[in-house]
Amino acid sequence: MNYAKIEFVKSAFKMAQLPEEPLPEIAFAGRSNVGKSSLINRLVNRKGLVKVSARPGKTQSLNYFLVDEKLYLVDLPGYGFAKVSKKLQDEWQGLVTEYLSTSPTLRCVVVLIDLRHLLKAQDRELVEWLRMRGRPFIIVYTKRDKLSNNEQAKQAANLDAALGLNKQERVLFSAKTGEGKEALMAAIATFLG
């Protein structure tokens, strides 16, 4: 699977603003600062397509990117320590929850978790929520280039145990080096067949 043509389509701040064309959707979810923008940029081989911000919580809408006229990549707002008001955070979470619960074209949620840290409660809650609702997901441990191979293996094993996963059920990824890109693209392709 190769992404030849990709373009930003729109930002949706409420469900009524979602694209009307019913194409398959792959959503990307994770804590603020987990590297969602960098991962999507690496996946589509475009450096500045998704804006990378030094300020966590910058994404406040569902951002739609059209790939080869046949699928959407959807960048979801990050959760966690975003420096915005509680009211605004609740509004985002409401939008994300409604989208994840009701989108008929959502094929899979790519859940990004920072490999360098122990599992955070919000990551566990998201994965459990997706499992309970039968929503397919792919777990991606990001920022693997920041750790040695030994540390990667140890941290991945800790996260696997915390999430009840085996090695084949997740991808180790580096937006910087591109490691894990092919594995992630192959995993995504299984939901688009």
C-alpha cells in the first residue's frame, strides 16, 4: 500500500461538519505530545502536511486528510496535559467519543503510546473503551529511536503486559527514522481490504 496523493480536506469541530462522502476512515488517537502529527507525516512521506506543534493540545478538531481519493486519515485531538480550559477539553472529548462511537465509516483506530513511559491511565481507558465497543484498533508504541534496542524490548514488554497484548498485536515506530512504517501500513491495510 502506497499513499500517492494526499490532501488536507477539513477540520470538524462538531459531528455535523464531518465529510459527507462515505469513505473508509482510519483515526489516530493518543495523548498530547505522543507524536501523532509526526507519525502521520512519516506515513504519507510529507514533512509538513500535518502541523507539528511544540505546544501540546494544539489539535482541537477532527482533521481529515484524503488519501488517493479513497480513504480518510483522521487526526484526533490529543488527550492529557493540553493547556486549555477544562470546558474545552470536555468538548473535545465529547466530540471524539461521539465520533468513535457512531462513525459508520471508521475502520480502525491507531492508538499511539509513548514507548518511553509506563502506561498512563488515559491510554488504558481508551484501549478498554475500544475493546468494550468492539472497535478495531492498532497499538503503536512511538519514539522508539529515543531508546536503545534493549530498552525498547523491555519497555514494549511492560506495555504489552499492561495492555494484555502479545508482540504481534502492536508496532514499534519511529517517525524520525521510519522504523515500523511498513509494519503499520500493512496493519492498516488489513482493515481496508
